[in-house]
Amino acid sequence: MTCPHNCKMPCNPCRCEGERRKADAIGLLSAHRETIIRRAQRALLAAILETGSATADDVRELVELPPGIGPRCFGAVPSPLARAKIIRADGFVKTCRPEAHARPVTVWQLVDRPAAERWLRDHPDMPAPGDGKQQTVLFSIQETATPAAGTVGAA
């Protein structure tokens, strides 16, 4: 029997539901990921600039995730900053979030304060998708009068 959910294989309601949930999650993640990562990077740098070091716990406390987006996306936060030599890993501590069961998290330390400040200046916060803020218009769409036939080319 062909699947009514367009799976192109015999219908398995559990698999179809799993595929639907995966597609929904990917859609949410692709719509929000860049904004979330940017906000988390800004939060990480701000915390490090203030105290000298920070962990994922600090970022989790400062950045609210939209419904349906899991915290694993925070894994992409420090790498670009570390590659840019703005921050560096400085050991591990046990997380203080009870739901994380005292697992180790990386401590990130500031390497280059001017570079961190420059990064924050060059990477402003981004509006979340669908938050009502509209993108700036690059070109105005206005009706312009069409030149009369007798004036075309007369110059």
C-alpha cells in the first residue's frame, strides 16, 4: 500500500510521524539558526569580556531558544570565535544545570580583547524571523511616468 504521507514506501505511521517531526525541526532550525548562533556568540563574548571566562551554561542563561529549537545548536557557537583567536578553551568544569547531570563543559577564556570588541561591533544582533521587523528596502518601487513617444530619444 502506498503511503498517504508521500513517503514513497509502504506506510509506517511511526516513521511518517518521525519524518514529519524531523522536517518541522529542520525548518525551524534553518529559519532561526543564524539568529540564535549570532545571539549566543554575542552573549558568550559579553560574558567573557565581563568576567574573563564563560561556559555554555552562561550562554544558556542569556539566550532564550524559540519553541521547537533544541539547545544542541549552541554547539556551533564558540568554534568560529576560537578559530579567529578571540577566545580559547581553558579546561572544563561541571555544568551547574541539573538537567545536564554534572557533565563537563568547556571553559572559554578571552585571548584578544580588542578583537572581541571589534567582532561585537561588526556583528550586531539580528532580528528573529517573524518578529515583525521588516528588511530595509534596497530599491523603491515607484510608478514613474512613461515618456511620451515624441520625447523618447530626444536629447
